[in-house]
Amino acid sequence: MKNNRKQLALRLALCVLAAVVVWVFVDNYGPDGSGPVTYTKWFRDVPISYTSETVLTDRGLMLLDEGTTQTVDLEIEGSHWDLAMLDSDYLRVTVDLAGVTRTGSQTAPSVTYGYTFPYFSRNVSVESRTPSVVTINVAELYHKTVDVRCEITGNVAEGYSAGELQITPVTLEVRGDQADVDALSYVKVDLDLGEDATAAVTKELPVRFYDDNDQLMEDTSLRATTDTIQVTLPVYVTRELRLTMDFQESAGARLRNVDWEIEPRTILVSGPAEVLDNMDSIVLDKFVLADMGSATNYSYAIPVPEGCENLSGVTRATLHISFKDMLRTTVGTSNFQLVNEPEGRHVTVQTARVAAIIFGTTEDVSAVTEEDVVVTVDLKDFGSAVGTYTVPAVVTVPGHDVGVSGTYQVRVTISEGPPEEPEGPAEPDVPAEENPDDTGDETT
């Protein structure tokens, strides 16, 4: 019994499929194969698109909505299948205004039908339309430049303030028939801040037309050169920002060994919330502690973030700075270290000792011995040289938090054979090249 039901269902499905195939064939090719069977179908309220309006503008003319046909009903002929697939959205009715040269109500010079898919252009056609005549109403174009105003609604959050409203453009050229243009006084946009705005609000807003009595002008011929106006309302916040420095530390010159103060300590700044909300300080400048001389007062211009205003009225700040404990002394050493020695050469250091100037806290400097100071001589530029040369040297004090000031040189002899015993006395200590004020021991 079940098998009989399955066979019956299968036969019924095949019959339906065969009927559909026959119907499609007859619909597209006719019962005798001579051609498709055609039908007609009405498509209502198809919008008309008017082109070349800029040509009218150049001629001092404009198309008025009033008295101009906006939609048409189209009767389309085609096969049953094609009409079933066709939709109003696929239809295009276009009127080209390039040939219009006079004012008044008149018949459209040409009406063009089109489709979004080329298939329909080949398989369907327009049999008739209602209204049968497309009418256009053309008037002389008048224009006026008016101010753009903005009405603000909503509010900014507590602790914030609104800045100066920015409107782009501030004036607008409006076109239309003479009566409407004469009645026009200004255009206006409406800016809604919402509730508790905390950042700048920028929007593109549509324009509306108003007369001398501040009444909205609706259903007019007026057209603006742009449909939207860009409006920006900055939202400002006031912050007290701390003034500080970008201190650069190094061995022997640590921030913990410094007394410093900036006057004034803070300033009051007003500016965009998106700029100041994440700020708590202003860096005046970079300050290298190792380069600090005898001066203790330094003056700096106070940089204010772009778009912000210094409400304090103070434009310069003074840094008062000095070391708590600073000892500068000279340590003689003969602890030389040669690097990048030339291959196949013998190098002899002729300089007996180097007088290195070190600085730091009294405790750190006092802990340095002669053996702690290392004079490194790099011979990478003397790969094939032979003779006696004066070579730059770098003085370091590994393992101690002290700095080294000055520049140093060491005299070396490079030979091809084994080093010779010096005939004369060794050279004395070579002091660093320092400023006159930096020689000897000094405590500050």
C-alpha cells in the first residue's frame, strides 16, 4: 500500500512538472512556436526623473514642482513570465530638460523609458501611459544670498562649557521664483546636542527657509546651492594642569639627588574636552641632569595644547633646581682596556695614567678606587696602521653610580714586531679636557 502511494505521488509530481514546462514553452514561444503570447500590465505611480536642470540654471530658468508631472502610470506589454518578474523599481522614466528655453507650462520635450536590467529592454515595451502628455512648469530663476542661522537644543554636561558655534558656510545662495525669493529672509538649521554633551558636536544639517516674520516657508520653489550645512559646537572643559619637566637621568646625576620646584606649580587651562580629559600635566622641556651647571634657575615658555586657552595669564615658568649633594673629583688610573686590536700588530700604550674627572654623591664618589676606573681604547680604525697615534678613549666606572665628565685621549704605538722597552720615563697622567671650573675637587 505504501509503495502504491509513493508511486502515485511521484506520477502526480511529474505531471505538474510537465504542465509547467508546457506552460512556459507556450507562453514564450506560442502554441505553434511562432512567437510568445503577450499580455499587458499596468504599473502605477512610476516617478519621473528630470535631468539637465543645471542647463536650466545657466539659462536663468528653473523647474517648478507645482504644475510639473511627477509620476506616470505605464502599461507594459510582454510575456506572462516577463511581466511577473518586472517590478516598478526596475522602471525608469526620464525627461531631459536640455531643450527647454522658455518659461511657462509646456509639454516635456522628450520622455525616455529605461530599465535597470538590459533583459527587459529586449523583452517588454511601453504600450501607453497616463497621463499621455507629461507637463512641465518652468519659471524665471531669481536668487538671493542670505545668512545661515542655527538653533541649538539640548545641553552640555555640568562642569563643561560650549565654545563658539562654527557654521560652514555662513551664507547661502538660494534660488527660486521671484515671489518666494523676495519673501525669504534667512535659512536655519537645528542642532540638537542631546543630554549632557561632553565632547564637540559636529553634524551635517538640512536647511529650512524662513520669511521676515520668522515663519517657516514650506512647499516653495526655493532651492539652495547646497542642501546641508556643517555645524560644529566645541565643548570645553577647564582643567588645572601641573607643570613638570622631562628629567633625563644618568650615572652620578639622579633625580633622587635633586631639589627642584617649578613656579607656578599649576596653571588653569580651558579647551576641548577630548584634548584635556586625559591630561593632568604639561611638560615644559627636556632637562639633562648631567649637564646642569652652576645655574639654579631656568626659565621656560609654557606650551599650551593646540586649541586650548591659558586662563591663568602666566606665559612663562621658572625651574628652581640644585643637587642636594654633589662631589666632583679627579681619579688617576692606568687601567687600560684595548678593543679591536689590529691583527698581526703589537700595541703599546705610551700614556702612563689618565686623570679622570668623576662626579656623584659624596658617598658614591668616595667609594671609587683607581682600579674601578676603566679607560677603553678602541682601535677599530687602525687595522693596517704602524706608528704612534693619539686615540680617543672612553672612561667608565663599572659598578658605581658615578658619572664621568670631559673627553680623553691616549697615545699608543702600533708595530709589526714585539714591543720595545721604553727608553725614557713614562708619560705623566693625562687630564681630561674640561672647562676651567671643572678641575679639582668640588662639592655643591
